[in-house]
Amino acid sequence: MTTLGSWIDHEALEQVIRELCPDVAFNDRSIEEANAAPANVVIPQEVDNVSEALGAGAAFDNDDDISVPLETLPPASPTSSSVPTRPALVDRLAAVKQRAQMSGLIGGNSRAGGVPAFKPFSAPADTVAIRLEALAQWIGAQFQSHHMCLADSRGESLTSSKCPAGLPAASALLADGLYRSETEADFKTNHALHSALEDGLVLTVIAVPTTEGLFSIAVIRTAPLSHRDIEHCRDGFYAAIDARA
């Protein structure tokens, strides 16, 4: 259908005209001419503007062509080209989240490598010897140490915990040097030092000055103790002997 009058019922139109205008004279020819549409119908400029506003893909209804261009239809299913790739930032954030979960910062109560969440040392209500034994067990479990010892200024172990021969004496000597470097040479060391050992292990020695003399804590593990962990060990020793410098 291409003419504007092709869908008009001529007989119905004639009947409507006769009822509305009974005094008007007309014949069948005039009705046919009135019903006839011009050969060329000019589309108003506003229609062109609407078409331009809708874009090249927009189209008006056309009874002559009932087909629709394939490019105007949405895809039936996602294709590899239509699925957007994940931004690089998403992958980076996922990696950061995974590392945070492994380190125990989020999503659980464990650190990397299965280290339990930190629990401050609580000294039992018992003798000093029992409290020191409890501290040694706490350090071994909390920091997953391979070896550790608590020593006095003479280099003697304060607990029954097994440790490499010479470790208590070495710990006492190193602690004495650390303490002297701070008190006599005004060299800030935080009363702790780290030393690499064989098999990828690291020795951390902590000097613990108290009113009862200078003591030391030696911890051997796969990584050096952090500044915070050193403070936790020193505070635990003070709690065990109930004394400070």
C-alpha cells in the first residue's frame, strides 16, 4: 500500500458526506477525486528532523517493506565481541584482596602460612618459673618459631625449652651489646637485631632490661620478627616476671 486513500471505505465516506452535508451537490466523480491521493506526498520537514534525531538506525513504518534490517536488532545471545573485557583494575583489586585474606587482614582469623590470629600473652597466676615456661610456649606457638630461648645476663636459659647449644649464651652477649650501644653510645636499636642463619632461617634477639638485670629473648624462624612483635615479646616477659626497667 502506497496511497493515503487505499485504506478508506468509499461507500462509508459517501454516506457520511450525505448525512453531514445534505444540501451539497456532488456526484460520484467528485467523491472519487476527493478520495484520490496525490501522486507524490511530501513528508513534512519535522519528520525528517525526528528521523535525524533518532539516528541512522531509526525507521518509520512502511507497509511496502515489512522486513527489518538485521543490524538494528539486538543480538540473540552474547558473543565474544559483545561481551566487554574486565578492566585491568578489577584484576589488580582482586589480587590485593587475595593477599589481604592470606595475611589475615580480612576474611578470617588466620595469617599467611596458617599462623593463628594474634592473642596477647596472659601470664598465669603461678610462680615466676611457670610464667616463664608459659611465655616460651606462647612465643613458640604465636610466631611459629623453630627455636627460642629466654636467657639471663650470664647466658643461662630460664626455661626447660630445648634450643641449639650456645643459643642462650649468644643471645645474652648480643643483648648486652644492644643495651650498651643505646645506653653508652646513644645508638638507637630498639634493643633488637636480626641475623640471617643457614637454611633460610633468621635469628631475632631482643634485649629486655629490667630492675632485676638484663635479660634476652632469642627467636629463630623463617622471617624476622616485626617491630610490633618485638614489643609483644618484651611486654610478655615483663608480665611473666612482673618487673620493668
